[in-house]
Amino acid sequence: MRVTIHRRTRRGVALVALMASGALALSACSGDSGAMPNDDGGGDGDVEIRYAWWGSDDRHQTTQEIIDLFEEKNPGITVTPDFTDWDGYWDKLATATAAGDTPDVITQEERYLSEYASQDIVADLGELGVDTSEIPAETLATGTIDDTLYGVATGVNAYAMVADPQIFADAGVEMPDDTTWTWEDYVDVAGKLSKGAGDGVWGTQDYGFNEAGLAVLARQKGETLYTPDGELGLSKETVAEFFQVSLDLMANEGQPDASRSVEYQNAGPEGSLLGTNAGAMGVWWSNQLGALSDASGRELELLRLPGESQFERTGMYFKPAMYYSISATTEHPEESAKFVDFLLNDPEVAALQLTDRGLPSNTTVRESILPELTAADQKVAEFMEGLESDVVDNPPVPPQGSSEMQDIMIRINTEVLFGNLTPDEAADAFLKGVGAAIGG
Amino acid sequence: MAVIHEVARTRRAATEHRKGDGRAAALFLAPWFVGLVLITAFPLLASLYLSFTDYSLLRAPGWVGIENYTAMFSDPRFFQALKVTFTYVIVSVPLQLVAALGLALVLDKGLKGLAFYRSIYYLPSLLGASVAIAILWRQVFGADGLINQVLAFFGIEGQGWVSHPDYALGTLIVLNVWTFGAPMVIFLAGLRQVPTMYYEAAAIDGAGRLRQFRNITVPLLTPIIFFNLVLQLIGAFQTFTQAYIVSGGTGGPVDSTLFYTLYLYEKGFGSFEMGYASAMAWFLLLIIAGMTAVNFVASKYWVFYDD
Amino acid sequence: MTDAPVRRAAPSDSPAAPSSGAAGRGTPSLSEVAAAYPDPPARRRPAGPRLRRLGKHVALVVFGFVMLYPLLWMLASSFKPTALIFREPGLIPTEWDFSNYTEGWNALLDPFGHYLLNSAIVVLGSVLGNLVSCSMAAYAFARLKFRGRNLWFAVMLMSIMLPIHVIIVPQYILFSSLSWINTFLPLIVPKLLATDAFFIFLMVQFFRGIPKELDEAARLDGCGHGRIFLRIMLPLSLPALATTAIFTFIWTWNDFFSQLIFLTKPDMYTVPIALRTFVDATSNSSWGPLFAMSIVSLIPVFLVFLFGQKYLVKGIATTGIK
């Protein structure tokens, strides 16, 4: 026993060392296929591709219907779904990728696209021949890094102010003109709403936890979160100004105290101020209007963010809701490309999916579904159409490391709300934190 | 018993066949050993190797020596994570153990319907890590939650217990004590293992209940108390789920619940610094192993075994 | 094993030998062993402390309510339409809505029962694995003498000191190379191989609490380690085995991370993964169905605990040694 244990251990250690250095290196860069070995299609030309996405039950069901439709139209190709919620999705994708098991077709997001593109884990869709002729060039640019198309936007969203007209009416406050209102007006209106609407109803929900608001303000001032070469493009003044708005709103009680703001931030659309009829305004992605309207039971409106005519230019922009990408190591690039093509361009897909992955990026397809949309989604479509002519450009793909920005934003904004940092100090800390994240 | 022992000793002296149990041990340990070599060892040693690399999950690892370890010591958030975790361990482990032992004694015997109460009290520990929990906590500990409604009834203005940096960690400690179910069950099982004859003998000697508790229950329960202490300590150092849920994964508000493992997870999967995360993990292992070793040494002075 | 006088924890004199037969044959038979641990005497209940018992009950009920409030809230919410869960957070729904249960059951690609079944397979495999493999390892650590015992014990404990997040990737690579991804094998096989050190340690502690005279005697009577393990240690450790079974059940049932990573096809998903797919931070969340299915998935664990705890409570004497 003793002897065997010792001998076995020594051999075990050697094996482990070998595997540790070898296996990780191999699997991380070489191309094992996305499909599980035992799932590989047989010799009869049957091909199986794995499609991974995040979301909740509604999306899973419609996506399955879309997959069924695709399989019906493309006999010989089987699409295996692989879905989970947002947080789980990225852990799972990273782990599978580390082991060389990247799914064939993956959904990507702004904050992670650079990370995956930089290691050539996702393929050049232009090379694979995905038809993108009906997608506007500006939209395609949002998935292009160094002239390579790593992801095609499924659809677009805009970051917008959602307002509850009923609370405005109850409080006796007029809805602002969203093409002309300034950031000062916003603070002012929120304060009046809180006063007019009575106990437990607030003017607005704190906006400082999401960098998108900062992006809009920066763009209004001719700056940008990130430059096209992946540097920070913000001045300290702009960041400080951004945090100052929250402080002004707390001072005039236009928004809840720090503790409540933190709680509402964690509560999602359903538990938000708007969702629980406890607040008149809040900044959200346009595709969340449906969820907010359902939760609140009211007809909510979309407004542009304040300050659109206050500074140098407009700041509103279209953000790709998510991207379709294809694994660079897929064994079935052709079929995968065919599937992505289908997802992007088939009107029947759009009819099932509607705006669940953003307002479709394919403009012809977009037109075709307009009549089918719910009231809330029609509002979104109208709002986006109105925005079209005023959007100057869209921000470039955020650089590697930008997935950390949201956490940094949340942390520093909380410090500001609790009074631990002045807006000036917060701006310094923010720029330093994000700089380190994208630099290292 | 004494008689058996006497006989046993005579027999043993006569036969003199005992050496070691190597062969039997090999058999009994075979599954464990196979598991150790095939399943446990590789990931363990791989992570040790990775802790000396710049592994990012998406890229093959490159050797960087002790860079990750030195970087840890100039990372203020690393120290914040250590502070949070140590505070939590030192406060919550003893509290939870006392609660668990206390409840186990109350729910042990002598009252009708104890099975029901036991199950009820275990229920919170069944909840696990479901996403629903975050909502439940807000309902109870939120600024407008149940606790503050009760406090308001007494004219006290409460706080956002999970959303205020000064109180969030304390609230998590309370939450941990609240899920005392697991150690309680182990204590209950331990209490059942105490042979009743000891109590009977003690009762004949005229020992009161307190003395029985101190002289029989506690000594015979020490292996179980020790077990709970060691395992709760190991578990508390690795606390993740509660903090992840309550803070939405950020360790907030303002890093007040930035548990060590939460930070490590954030580094590994959020920032793609798996090398750094592995280094953190092995540093944690050293801490835990050290603590556990101290525990084992100390146990010689207070834990009673029958062998 | 030891030649030194056996150390007794109990302060009073060692109780006398259970039966005269022991001396005659040199070792006690197992039924005599059982007799050494008689049933706990039925407590007499005089009428006097009835009030005190009532007080105890009241205290236990009140405390129970505090313990249960969040759960009751979840139950109540499972009967509310999603939109009202946050707008009307009271404990009594103003509007009863049972559709969350039907909707939740059918919300995903397979009926929810499918995920319950998958979880059941994983859980039962794990329970079986832990019971067999951990108790075996524990017997070796608790009762056998072999070289390097302390060292191996330390190694065993060390294996639970690393957070899962740094070992999941190497684990995935390992299981992937075995083609085990998207099967239940990565979740069950490790349990069969005693990788859950928690339970080994737990049983070691319980085994060490069993008086050594019993197996010493059995050994002299010609019992091998296999028989001692099966006929003495296991029956006398029923509470520990029940604890192991219950905890393995609950923890596996609730374990999210490894199941998420190792299972990729939806028809292999287990309950924790299924529950997570009701809520997504970036799109609509179905809170109502989530609460409903959370309640549904709590029922099996609760029942297991309710039945299992009977065995925790059974004293050694009632475990039926034959």
C-alpha cells in the first residue's frame, strides 16, 4: 500500500503538471469544436450546431420556435439551444471557451465583444458571407473592430428617460419638451414632482449606476466614454458634473435617499420606482419600456435625456442590443453562418421575436413587424424613428476591460450618494479605476 | 464494559497479531484515493500553477512568477475583502454555533411536535441560492421593509439594512445566523449519539440536569462541536452566495460586503484575471489551512474522543 | 487498538457490563451491544409544568413565524400576478391568481417536472455516492492505523479549502476531455469517489464517538473490518448517515454553479438552472412564475427533511441491530 501510494502519487503529480501546462494552453487557443464530441452528427450529412443566448422564459420560448422554423427550412441542420440568465451566461461561456468548447453561434454584448474578439474567439462574419446588405452601415460599425465584423447587432436600443404621465398629472407638473430640456430642468422638474405627488412618490430614480447616462452627457459635450483606439475620452469636469446631478436631486428631494436609491437600483424594472408607481421618471434602455409598462399597469412615455440642445451637439445614440457572433473554431462555419443569416434577415424570425432583441437592425424586416407590435413597443419604434435624424454617430465598440466599468460606476456612484466622495473626488477615482481596467 | 475491556486485553496479549491495518485501509480508502488522484488533484494543482500565470480564461496562460501574489499586496480592494471576511468569520461563526446548539438542545426532546418545529426552523436553510432570495431580503431588510415597519411602530426610524454601507455586513451576519439549520441538525444527530446509559448512571448519582449537561452532554458532544467549528470556519471564509445575492454581485454598497470569494470571482470571471484569482484562492487556502491547523492542535485540549 | 486504559469522557464510573453473557464468551453479541443502549425512558409528564410547556410552544411558534416570514411572503407572492408582487407587497394577496403555477410549470421548453426529474437523478446518485464512499473513507480515518494517516487526512481537508470558482475551469477541461460535459457524470461520479470531504470528516467524528470496545471485541471474535464496518459502525451511526443523506440531498438540490457549467442542453437542466431562467437582469422577468416554481421545488426538500429527521432523532438503541 505504502509503496503503491508513493509511486502513484509521483506519477500523478507529473501527470497533473503536464496537463496543467499543456491542456490549458492547448484548449485555450486550439480549435476543439463547439459541439460535444458525442453529439457530432453522423455520416448522413446531419450537422449539429449549438446556439447560446441569455434571457428569461419568454425569450427562450420564442427562440425555440425560431429554431424549429430554421430546422424545418434547413433539413440536415440541427440547432441545439443553450440558454441561461445574464450572469450565468458569461460564466458558462468563459468556462466553455477556456476548454475550447465555445458554442458555434453565440450572442455577444458590447462590454464583452472586444474581449472575445481580441483573442480571435469569434470569427469574421464578413468572411463567412453573412448577408448584411439590409443593415445600415452605422449599425454594422457597432460590431466592427479593426475592420473586422466580429458581431452583427441583433437590434438597437436607445438609452431614454421613461416618464409616467399620470404622476405628472397628479403632481400638477407639465411634461417637459424633451428636445429642449436641460439637466437643470430635469433636477427642477423632479423636485416639483416629489413635492406635488405626495408621500412616498418621487420625482425620479437615480441614474448614476449606469455608464450610459454618462456617455450621453459626454457626447453632448463633444467627448466620448471611449475613443475608437480604446482610450478614455472623458474630461474630469464632465464626470464630476454627472455625479453632481444626483447630489442636486437628493438635495431637492427629487430622488430618494442614498439607501433607497441603492435598493431600487437592484430591483430591476419590476421593482423600480416606475414599476411600482412610486416615481415619475427613470432612465432605462428603450426595450425595457414594455416590462416597465406591464409592471406599472400604466401607459408610460419615452423622452430623450436632458441636455440635447444644451451643449455642443446631441448625445443620444443607438446601442446594439446584442450581437450574433460565430465561434472562430466552429466545425460548421457554413451552417452557422446560414443560421445567423436566417436570424438577421428572415421576416418570420422578426415576426416571432419582435423587439425582444432590440428593434431589428435589418430595416426591411423592421418595417414588416411594425404593425404587429404592442402599444409600448410601437412607442419605442416611433421614438427611435424620431431620434434617427438627430443621432450624430454611435460610439465605437468599448475596449477590452470595459466589462468592469459598470461595477466601478456602481461603486463610485454609491460613494457619492452616501457622501463619502465629492463629485470631484469621484471623477478622479472613476477615471483612475476605468483607466486601470482598460489599460491592464 | 470494563469486563469486555479486560477480556479484550487478555486476548490481545495472547494473540499479538496487530500490526497496522494498511491493507484494509487501502481498501476502504480506494474510492477516495481514486477520486483524489483523478478528480480532485488536477484542478487543485492546476489552479496552483495558474496562480503563477497571467491566465485570462480566453488566452493561454503565460508564466509570470509571483507577480500575482505581489500584486495582491498593493491592491486596496484585496485588503478590504480580507477585512470584510475576517470580521464576518469572527462574529458570525461563534454566533451561529451558539444559536444552533441552543436550538438543538431545545428541540431535542421533551415536547410534543418537535419534529414539526425542527422542520420549520430548518426551512430557511433550505432556500439555497434562488434568485427569489434577493427580493425576499429587500422585503424584510429594505428601507421600507418589514423590520422598519415594526421599528416605526415603536417610533424608531430604521435604515436600509442591506443598502447602507454601515449596516450591510451586519445584516449578512444576522442572515447567516438565521440559517443555523445545518449545524443544528448535526448537533441534533450528535445528541442522539450520546448513550442514554450515561444519563441514567448520572441520574442515579443524583446529578442535576445542569450537571448532566456539563459533565456528560458537553464532553461527549465535543467532537461534534469541533466538527461544526472547523467546517463552519472553512465555510465562512468562503462565503459567497448570500453576499452575491444581496449585493447583486458587486460586493456593495461601497464594498462593504466585498467578501474574499466574491472579489476573487469578480476578478476571475468579471475581469478575466483568472491567474490573479487563483493566487487569491491559494492565499485563502493558506489562511484557512492555518486556522484549521490551529484548531486541530487546540482540539487536543478540549475535544474528547473515545480512542 | 490502544493498550492504555480507555479514556472515558463521562465523569461517573463506567456503567457495568451489560450482560453476564459477555464475560462467558469473551465478546458481547451484537444484540447485547444493542442492549447497552436502551430506549430513552419515556418522560413522565406531570400536570404541573403544563403551563411551562404551553409557554415553550408559544415561544417556538412566535420564533417560527419570524424564521418563516420571508418564506410565507414568497408563498403569498406566488399567488399574485407578477405586476402586483411589487406594487402590493403585503402578506395577504388582494387578488388570488393561480395561473403562476400553470404558467411557471409550462414556461420553459420542457414542463417543470422534467427538471425536477433531472434534479432527482443527480441528487439520488449523489446521496448514494456520498453514503457509500464517504463512510468507507471515514472508517479508515477513524479506526484504521496506517502510515501517513494524518497527512492524508490533512490533504482531504485541504480539498475543500479552495473556492469552486478557481477549480471549475480545470474541472471543465478534465470532464470535457472525458466527454462528460452535458451528462450527469461530472455531478455524480465525484460523489461516488468521496470528493465531499465535509461528509468524510462528519462521519469520522461520529465514528470516533462510538465506544471502541465494541469493534475491539468484534475483532477478537473474528470479525474482519468489512463486517465491523457493516454490522457495527454503520448501524450505530444512523444519525450521521441520515445527516449525510439529508445534507447531500439539499445541497445538491440547490447547487447552482457546477450544474450550470456542466449541463449545456436544456433537456438536461436541473431545477436551480431552470429557476434562474425565469429572471434576467436585461429583459422581462417572470417573478410570479418564479416564486410559484420556487415553492414547488421546495416541496421535495422539505419532505425529505421531514422524513429524514426521524432518523436523526432515533437513538442508537432503536436502530434495530440484529
